[in-house]
Amino acid sequence: MKNELMDYVMVDNIFTPEECQSYISKLDRNHWGPHRWYQNANDEFHNVKDFSVTYDIEVQNLMKDPVMKFAAKYFNTHRQGGDPECQFSGVRYNKYSIGESIRSHVDHIHSLFDGKKRGIPVISFVGVFNDDYEGGDFILCGEKVDLKQGDCVIFPSVFLYPHEVTPVTKGSRYSWVLWSW
């Protein structure tokens, strides 16, 4: 069954090492705040600091063309018919320091929507800007997905695709996420 699930997962290298280093340098000028699961969550699981997050419209704009080309490749491989009419969230940047991780979860994210747009994501994108850290493994459906600097993985956002990042044991892991619906 897991092999069949992995049929809907695609990994590709979409950024050069120079682009990745440039993005990290730009992002490190930003304020990194704690990740929170949901804005109004009060339970212990959702209010644990897993890692730090930031947003940057300049870096997002620089990333747009390679990400959209990879998205088109994914959609052309896995959808029948014409071009999908998809919308995309903004990019969130994640920085995992030593000891930081994210627990196993699925991307049933209702907080992406502002009231005018309603729904949940159907496709998740996770990318890494570096690979000079230890730990910080990306686990999808119980299997390690080997991500190198500049790689992106695309997979369905549904309950069949739980994923996590194991604790970083050395260095810092810089990654990014976005969702499509």
C-alpha cells in the first residue's frame, strides 16, 4: 500500500546552490517567530514551539517560476485533462535549530482561508535550501524522503500522507512550504 501512495509523490531539484544560499541570506535578515499550529488553539499539542517561521515576499517572488514549473510537471503527471485551476498559498519559511522538529501531521489547514476563500489544501510542497545539517529528516508515510539542497517534494495534503521532520541534531535546517487548492 505504501508504494502505491508514493506514486503520488514527486521530488525534483528546482534551485541551484547559489540560489539557495542567496535565499537563506535574505531570510536571515528577517525576524523568525515561533511556529504555532493554529491561531486560537489552547491545547498542549498545538502550542509547543516546534521551529521558527518567517515570511518574505521578495524571496517568494524569486522562487515563483521554478516552483510553478515543478507544479505544472506534477499536475501534468497526475491529473487527466486540461490545466488545473489552482490557487496557491503564500510561502512560509521554516528554520529548525538543534533539537527542533515537527510532529507527524497532515495538512488539513483551515487557517489558510480568509472567509472569502474556503476549503483545505489538496497539494503540499516542501522544499529545503540546505543539507549541511544533521537529523532533520523528512518522513512521509513512514518513509524517509532524501531531500538535498534545492529539492522540493510535492504530495497530496490528505490524511493518507502524514509527514514530519525529525529533530535536528547539528546545524540549522532551512526549508519552505506552500499549499495548493
